[in-house]
Amino acid sequence: MKKHRDRSSVDKSTTQGQAARTVAIDVILQVLKSRYALDDVVEGLAREAKLDPRDAGLVRAIATVVFRRYGSLRAIIERRLEQGALHSERLLALLMTGAAQILYMDVPDRAAVDLAVHIANNNRTLRPFSGLVNAVLRRIARERAEIEVEDDSKLDVPEWLFNRWRDAYGEETAIAVIRAHREGASVDLSVKAHAEHWAAELNADLLETGSLRLRDKTPIRELSGFDSGNWWIQDAAAALPARLIAPQVGERIADLCAAPGGKTAQLAVTGAKVIAADRSAQRLKRLEANMSRLGLDVEILVADVLKMEAEPFDAVLLDAPCSATGTLRRHPEIAWIKAADDIVKLADLQRRLLDKAADLVRPGGRLVYCTCSLEPEEGEDQIRAFLARRTDFSRVPVTADEISLPEAVTACGDMRTLPSMGFVGGCRGMDGFFAARMIKTRENDG
């Protein structure tokens, strides 16, 4: 099996030492137990272990690859165990980190095996299994070709999630979505102006939708235009919902659940008067820092949107909290820490937020609802139910010209992007997003 370079792969010089790999095991176990975001867990455990930035990056890289290939790695390991499934979560996590480095990262096989054995020998509960660790990982290294034949992309999301996607989009598309998830994500940028100039300056592809996609992996803060606030990081699909608002200079626009602020910046750069509201003061600090770097004047409001009171707005953008299953390319752990029940609970919250957002729109004003979820309950079904109960609103269909992505326009006139979609220029992949646009035709009777 030819070892390919994962987007999260690491420099070979980082293969010395055990600290980062030990922390990576801890990260995997804590993410699964706590159901917290991978980035947050990495940050906390790396700080606790006093890792330098390079080792912290290695921790993130290993854990990301493990979650991206979690089902495949587990199957690969269990097929090579005499007694089948492992009952020790820490032992399984150790084997997964070793196998991930052997199969999907730029780490020499010997280094990956030896470091895993050393970690086992230095842990009281794992020490009795050091021989097993050595044998299983060496066998995996020998059997690359067989593993490639065995590969089944459906394993890399839980069965319940694959079945949902198959039912919603068909089996072929569901598999394509998983393959895009396994490939990882590029870094996309939104620019204030002069997209062609910045594409050349940053060695980036200019996508049909207007976003830039970086070709290189230069640290973001070292790129031209960062300090001067000429652009910000934003997935190409995430940049589309704010465009549906069609903001005008001087309009009062509310961006609800706004942090970290990519859509806020899009609205503010047009000259609209933007209020960015979010219930998390901590997340709004990041939004405020982003607006400061970009030189954009935005009113920031710490508020529970459900309790928010304000004069009606010309337009409201609601990026509702959701299961985020459209962002697995960037956050692969989501597949393994979410459950079907979470979608039901989130759909109820979205319904209440959508009704509140509608109340904040003036007659004749626009409302755009969006989520980074692939689940119909958090997208198409929400809008169908909303329009049935809120007869003071009607849909304003999205057009292919508006978003420059014809295949993302649904039969109903909403927007649905999938991670497997591509661009004419050949740059494939984007977050999975749903967006719908409505207009308030009159005051609400009820």
C-alpha cells in the first residue's frame, strides 16, 4: 500500500520522543469520553503537558488522522488480533495512533512501531501488551497492499450516520461525502476586495464562488495581507449564506449566533450596520479580535438570541447551532461524538431560534437561515415547517448565478452544498451547508 501524505501529515523530524504521542492517546480518549471538540482538548492537554507548539501540532495531526480513519483503523487492528476486539480503550488508542502513523502519515514504520512499544513499556497497564503492540503494528506495516484491498470508506462514519446520508442523498453520494471527509479540507479565504490580486499574491486558486483556496501550507499569520486585514479564513461553502442577504450600504442587519465572525465580516465589508450577537462572551472575544484585525466596525452583543429584544432589522442572518456534520473534513471527531438524539434536540432549538429571528425582521425584510449540517431535519425540514406555520414569510429562491454553484441549488430554491461537490476549476471539496432565504411579507398575525 503506497503511503500517501495526509493533509495533517507531519515532518519526519518530529518522530523522536514519546511525549506528543502519549498526549495524542490521551486526547483521543478524552474526546470520546467528554464529547468535547478535538481542538479544545488538544489545547488543554498540550498546555498541561507543557508541549512546545511543534509537538502540540503533532498531537493534533495524529488525533485528526485517527478520527478521520477511526472505523477503518479499528477494523484493520481487530482483523489482526487473535482474540478479535480489544477490551482496553487505551490499548486500542495506542494501536490506532501507531497504525495511523504507519499507513497515513509521513512517519517511518520503524519509528512508529518502536515509539508505540516504548509507550506501552512505560505504562503500567499497557506493559503486559507491549509484545502484542509490536506484533500487530509490524504486521500492519507488512500488509499495506492487503489493507488497501480491504479498504471500505463506509467504516469511517458510524453506521447510523451513513444510513442517514444514504437515505437523504443516495448511497453513491453518501460514499463520496465520506471520501471527501477522509481527504481533509483545504484552507479557503474570503477577501475584502481585489480577489485576483490576492490569488496571485498568495499562490491561491480563485474559485468560481469568489473564495480563494490556498495551494501552500504556509502558516496563516505569515501570509501577506494577514496583518493588514485584507482577508480572513472561511470555507468556500460557509461564505455563501451571507451573500444571500444581499446587504446594502446603511442597512441594519443582525448576525445571530455570529461567532467566530466570518459571515459578520462579509456583511460589514459592504457598509451595512451589523449587530453581531452570540450568547458566548468567550467566542465573541475571538469575533472582536477578528473585526479589529480586519478594520471593520461592528456592534457586538452578548445575548441569548431567544431572549433578544431589538427594533426590527432590514435583514437577519441566523447561522443556527447544529450537529455540524457538514464539517467532518475539518472536525472528524464530530462523527464519533454525536448521536441521533443530538439532532432531535438541536432541531427543536433551531425551530425556536428561527421563530425568534423571524420576529426580528421588519415587514419587507429578509431572513436567511443556515446550518453546517447534512441532516435534513436541520435544513430542508426546518424551512418546510417554518413556512407552514409562519404565513407572514415566503421563500425567495436562491439562483445559480448568486452562488456560482448550480448543483447546490435545490428544487425548492434553497442552497445545499455537500463536501463531495467541486468547482469547474477542479478544486474539489467544501463544507456541507444548507441555506434558505425568506422575505417577511406582512406583520405576523399571531
